[in-house]
Amino acid sequence: MLRHDFTVVDLPPVEHAATLVHQGPMDEVMPAYEALARWVAANGWVAAGSARELYLAAGPDCVAEVTELQQPIARG
């Protein structure tokens, strides 16, 4: 019998977040995170908590994966 153990939690809201949509396999996501971090720094913000990932689409081939990267931010 297949068993899935997980917990559903509500994340606290954040006032500001920088977001970016990454299309492709998650093992190729680092350049997207680096671009997001560069944008945050270049625009006078700082990271204000752990990044979040929202998985928008998945498919049998990793190329079809779409993930929204969310970085909570605050003015630096």
C-alpha cells in the first residue's frame, strides 16, 4: 500500500516579495535564483526570510516544469 505522509501548513504572509518564474527542470534553477538575488540587491532590497517555491506545472519531461520563485524582501 502506498502511503503519503505530509503536513499542510499556512505560511505567514509577507509584505513584499521579489518573484521570478522559472521554466525547466529544478536541477537548472540556480541561475534563476542568482538573477533574482541580483535584482533584489540592485534595487535596494535585502532578503527577509527563506525563499519559497510555488510549483505551477509539471509534466512527464522536466522541460515542462514551471516554478514561481518567491523571495521575501525588505528595504535595505
